[in-house]
Amino acid sequence: MTELTARELLVMLYETALDSADGRYLVNQWCRDNKEKVAQSSYTHCVAIGKVAAPMLQGALDTVPGIKNSLLISPQAKITRQLKKNKNVVCQASSHPIPDESSLEAGKVLLQFVSRLDKSAKILFLISGGASALVEVPVDGIDLEMLQKINRYLLASGKDIHQINAWRQQFSKIKAGGLLNWINTSSHTQLLLSDVKDDKPEFIGSGLLIKTDTQLEKDEYLSSFLVSSASIDEQTTDSSVDTFIIGNINLAKQAVSKAAQAESLNSYVHDEFLEGDVHQVAKYLFSQLDKAEPGVHIWGGEPTVRLPEKPGIGGRNQTLALAFAQYIAEIPDLHLLSAGTDGVDGNSNCAGAVVSMYTSKKAKKMGFDIETELNKANAGVLLMATDDLIHATSHTNVMDIVIAYKVK
């Protein structure tokens, strides 16, 4: 093994995960692997929406010369200078994770773009996580203030992403296949970068091009908005959609495993999907690692965290890492990284954290009470003080990854 510290090793493995699921690379790869389909489809237009929309669009422009015009809907910080300078690309900056006026404007721009295309046009859609907030056309009866209340409630509710997006679909004219009602072309293709469990396409970006009717969990607060909102007018469309998942968390996990083996370490890819309350997930991970073989252990998923009325700084990955740190306060040979593959965790400017036995020891010396900070959803402030946060430049979004290193 090289002379990497445990932290350096885990960060290197995390960066390997990000590289393996890079949006530009994956679109490039799909286009190369499907040369015949790309040639037959003769794509003339491209629509890219999501947190990874910019690199995905660049991947398409690299390999599909027939694309005349494109629409990019993305967070402002993700739009590259190269795409801004491209006269054939309409760049629409929008808001995430809470929709705002720019999200509604993005919805108008999207509908204008697709509805103006004639039937001969061939559209390539590139969809990644974040599209749910970045573009929206609310149903009649739902204004922006109500939409923001709904989204803030959903994000703090502890619901899994399937239920969050299923509820979002109830208040939208374009989600759950609704966008198809504005598209005149007879066939199109969508490439999806999955940020949901089981890679269900109807929940990636809330399924703009896929009709779905998901069973909703009971929720009195959200139901109160349904009463005041008008139903969506059903329209008919003869459009067909070819759907391809080009990247997911499993791809990232396998890349981490290979990189660990290259460092002469045993690696173990765990199939269990990490979900549910983040504190229970931390407890589960310790129970598994406590009896596990030495080496690198890899999980993927998206735990949930219930936020207090006035949350501090942090996110679910920092919360998970700090909760786990409590279990290894006296265990020197166990280290854990938990981070979002999109490079962002909650309301912080970092991706997650790497913790060891020294995390809790340093925190206590500084006067922190870990349980108090966890209850305040303030893990980020504590982990910043202990110098355990990690930052990343990411061009992907395939949920969260947890990498643990057990020395012996």
C-alpha cells in the first residue's frame, strides 16, 4: 500500500467515485457505445435539466454534431463559460433545492422551447437530480409561496426521495409525464443520471417524460394543499420515449472497489441501500463494521434527517458521520467517509466528512456536546472545528456514498 493516511485514502476513493460517474464522460460513453442509434435518431435539439445538466450537455455537444439548438436549465454556479459563449445554447439559471421565481421562469422557457419545435425535430433529453426544483409549472391554485412551503416541508419531513417526488408531482403540470403534453415531436430519447433508489425513471427529476401514478403516503399538511389546487387537465400525446439510465450509485461503488484493490486493500461492496433515519443508519453501520473483515467497505444510499424548526449548519452526510463518530471514540483503526456525490451536503458548502476516533475527542476538548449539536442539526459547525469536513468539485449526482476503512 502507498503511504496514504486513512483520510487521504478515503478522500482519494471518494474522488474516484465522482470521476466514474462524471456526467460529461457518461454521455460521451453512451453516444460512442450507441453510434447506430445516435446516427438513426439524427438528434437536432437537446434539453438538459438538473444539477449535472451542464457537463451532460457538453458531453452531447462533444459527440452529436447534428444538434442545432440546446436548452440548459441548471444552478447558476454549474453553468460553464464555454456553454454561456455558445450561441446555440440557451442557458437558464435556476434555483435548488427550493424553487423560486427563476424555477417558474425556467418552466416557461422549457415549454416555449419544446412547443415551438415541429414534428420533424429529434430531441435528446438529459435529466439529472435537482430537476424537480430547477424547473416547474405549478397546477392552477398553487402559487410560488405555496410551492415553497410544500418543498420546505418535504425536505425537512424525513420522507424518502420516492415519496418526496411523488408529492411534488401532485402540484405540477410538467412532472409525472406532464411535459409530454407540450411536445409535438413523435419520438425522443432521454438519458438519465440516477439519484434515486432502484433507478426508477419516474422519480428521476420527478419524471418529466414518464407518466406515473404512485401511491401517496398519508400527510394531512400536504393534503390541505391538494384541496385548494385544481386538477391537471389530461391531454393525449402519441410521443414515444426511449429511456436509458447511464449512471448510478452502483457504478460509483464499483469504481471505489477497484481503486481500493489497486492500493492492495481488500474491498467489500455492500448491497444494502442506506435509507431511513440517519441516526439509525449510523448505528447500523457501526454494527456491521465492528464485526467486519479489515479493508475498505462501501455503501450507497440516501438516509433522511428530520430537521428542527431552526436547523444549524450541515446536512445528512455530516450528521451521519458525526453520529458514527460517537461509536468509535475509543477505536483507533476505524475511519469513515460519508458524502454526497453532488459535492453538496445540506445547507453547507461542503460534501460531507471523514471521521475517526479523534473527531469526538477533539470535539469534547473544544467544549462541544455532540448530542446537542446533532439535535440542533449543527454537525457542520462541529466538524469544521475538528477539521473533518471534505470539499469536492463534482460533475455528477448519484446519491450519497459511504466508504469505511478498517485497518485491522
